[in-house]
Amino acid sequence: MAKVIPGRQMAQIEGPFVVFIIGARINKWYAVHKWLPVLRSMGPMLQELYTNKELGFLDASFFMTGRGVSIVQYWRSYDQLEHYARGKANHLTAWKNFNRKARSGEAVGIYHETYMVENGAYESIYVNMPPTGMGRAGSLNPVGSGRESSRERAGLGGAGQGEPSPDLPTS
């Protein structure tokens, strides 16, 4: 289990990066032969990514829903994400299998969203948390002066509109 870092931290990732969200939704529970292979295909791909950091993969977090799973991935660049999606054996095999099997019915759905994040165009806060999300993909640093509010951490200036910052009190 990851060690909790006491106090307020914020994530830092140098340069632009990509947030890629991918998920599968089980639409027909009884069609296990359709959705189970889709869910199982993520393990080998993620193992390959964690083993080969030169591919541009930074980290991933898993989220279970009532009907499936979503994975938030962090990548160094869109080009590296696309290169992996189109060129690596584990992904191509899973993609081909999904297209061949799952598209023949509605038993399982799959989605993805891709966000290109410019250098410094993000904000985060972690209070009494282990490294999580962007804080695990990049680095965690204590919240310092001038970074107390979400607006300040996002590089947008003070609390804005004359309103006080609703952020958590300092530790």
C-alpha cells in the first residue's frame, strides 16, 4: 500500500501531456463470452506499458463502475499514445478481437476520451493522500505560497470575482 503524504500536495508534470480515458461497459451480463475477453485484454496491455516506459506511458488508475471498468491513463504525448494504439501487438490483437467479436452485438460497449494538456494548464490538490492520478504520473510537491486556491494552482490568478477561495484550509 502506498504511503500517505501528510498535508497538502499538488501534482506537477513538466511539459505537455495527454490524459486518455478508456472504459468498457457490460450491457448484457449473460453474454460473458463477449465482455470477459474485452475486460481481460487490458491487463497484458498495461503490463506491457509499465514495462516499456520508453513508449511514453506515464501511469494509470482504475475505476470500477456498476457495469464495467474505466481506466485513466497519462501519456507523455498524443503521438506516443497513437503509435502504441496502432503499432503494438497486445493492443492491436485486443482491438481486432473487439472489432471481430463485440461489434457483432451489443453485449459490451467500449469508449475512450483523449485530452491534450498544455504545459501547466491543469490544477490538482491532494490532502493526506498517497501519490494518486497526476501525482503518481508526475511528481507531488507541497502547496506553497501563491498556490493556495484552485485558481492559483491553475495559473489563473487569485480567487477571482472578488470571492474568497473555497479551498481547504492549510495544514
